[in-house]
Amino acid sequence: MADEQMAEDWEQVVAPGPAAGLPGVPARPLDAIDRDILRILQTDGRASIRSVAERVHVSRANAYARINRLIDDGVIRGFSARVNHERAGHGASAYITLKIVQNSWRTVREQLQALPGAAHIALVSGDFDVLLLVHTPDNRTLRELVLTKLQSIPEVLSTRTLLVFEETDLDPDHRDPGR
């Protein structure tokens, strides 16, 4: 019954509002309670609204309203599971740097999003233009992704592949040095 109630609570919360992630729409400032709510949800995205409310010492209605506001403002982009990629059948991971044709970011981003195993894409400054994190079942699949799929994108000028030997997700308490 508790799982059913938690699912009902979150079904009402997770639909993003009209301002979510819109450029030019400033998010409201976060107070200490908002930051605590974010920390709790980053640690346990399955925490019930009741549990969140109790841990930050506000009413359930207040916690519900705050979480909805964080979603509407685009601060919370969604809820997901932290996956051990190797145990999930993706034993090869790599960061791939790409140099791309100037002003082709939007086109390249769309093509990278469609790649199987793409986990994170960032437009960056420095010696390369794009940083791509991929998880694949094995090195053969990774090689095919780089040599066949990535290098066939006309706007990709060059790539460099950095194999990931081991990775560690940091829990939210390690991410916030001000805590």
C-alpha cells in the first residue's frame, strides 16, 4: 500500500510545467528547504512526499508545492535510477571528444541524442567542441559506434576516444562543498 501511495503522489508531481527549462524564464531563488529537498531527492528519487516533508520539517502540502515549483521552474528535470552500467550489460564506457563544424551544434546534438548508449552530451570550450559519454555492451560495439556512426556525421571533423576503466557516481553530499 505504501508503494501505491508513493506512486500516486509522484504521478501528480512529475509532469513539468509551462516554464520548465525555458530560456529567458528565470528560476526563482532556492532557499535552504528547497536545497534540502533537492539533496534528498538526489540521494533517493523514490522518497515519498510524506518522507521528504518530515525530513525538511514542513507540511506535506508545502513539500508537494515546493517540489511542483522546482519541476515547473525546470530545476528538477526528472527522476531516474542510478545504474551500474557494467552490471546492466554495458561493460564498455568512454568519453568521446568531438571537433565539429562551426555553427553545427544543434544538428550534431540531434544526431548524438539518437545514438545507442549516449548518456551525456555537452557543448564545451577548449581544444574540442563536444564531450560525449557513451555506454556500450563491449569494445566492438564501441568501435562501431565511433568509426561507423560518429565519424559518418558530416559535421564531425574529428573524434578522440577516452576509455573509462572505472567510474564512481558521487552522492549529493560530495557534490556540494558548501554543505
